[in-house]
Amino acid sequence: MFYKNNLPNEIPELAVGLLLDESGSMCSCDRCTYARAAAIILYDFCESLEIPVMVYGHSTDCYDGKNSVELYSYAEFNGFDNDDKYRLMDISARGSNRDGAALRYVAEALSKRSEAVKLLILVSDGQPADTGYYGTAAEEDLRGIKQEYQRKGILFVAAAIGNDKQNIERIYGDSFLDITDLNQLPTKLTGVVKRHIRV
């Protein structure tokens, strides 16, 4: 008859960084729509509990014949306006995914936070795939970045939402989170954050 929601009685010592794969394959099976909805729900959840949160997307583009990583800032820890919720609506499927640079950028921003728990959540539908950045070498780059920032206190969660789950699990190991049912994505991501809140 009654639903009880346990909310923390103190501001949690927790900061959250969310990094979204915005590669072209995210348009398949409407994955980008689910990722966008999950980002909005997770952002709103963190904001309501006064948990510092940043949300970034990443893709690639080609300039002067060279591919470059593009980062999309949807929400920053120290936002300068109240328009994050509108920026989050721009999350889209775009180019390729050269994950290493984007992962390092968000992990570095998190590592500078003073909170005791720093949680980096990745949402991706596949392994890295860009010109000159794929296969074993790209996977080794991602594993190296994960290990480097784990030593700096970053907790990783890699949510796999596509058919490439085995590869994502191979790359991120114990940080892997299987999202077979895309409808469960928002619930599972907020659940990850709730596990780190002191109640």
C-alpha cells in the first residue's frame, strides 16, 4: 500500500561523471533515445540529491583529412546557467567513437574533485572504432586509462547497451554492467549511484 523511499539524511560525499557514446551506431534500435532518457533521469536524480554531476558525450569528426575527437558538454559540475536540461536533449548519434581521449578527459575532471567517492559511468553500444583506433591497441588504451584512474580513486561502470557486450566486458572487466533490456537503463544507472550514497 505504501512506498518508502530512503533518501540520505546528509549530502553524500559523491561526484558523478556520465560519458555517453554518440557514435553513429547509437541510432540502431533507438539506443540514443534510451541513452538520452537515462542521462536526463540520472542528471535529475543527482541534482535533486545535490550530488555534483557532469554529463558529456563523445564522437569524432574529420578536419583537414584528420579525424578528431569531439566532446559535447551537456552538464558541468559548476554549471553557469540553468539550461542543462535543455542541452541534454541534444544527445544524438553522430560519427565514430574514439573513446580513449573522451574517457581520459572525464576521468581527469572527476579526479580533481574533493568528494570521497568519484563515480564514472560510461554508456556505450560497442568497442572503439575509428580510423587508426580500433582492435587490440584501442582496447589496451582503454584498459590502461581505467587502471591509471582507478589508482587515483575513480570507480568505473561501463554500461553496455548494444550487441557488442562481450567486447565491452573484455575491456572493462569487473566494471561491466549488462543492459540487455534498454528500458532498464535509467533504473540501473540510478541504482548504481544509489549504492554509493550513505543512507
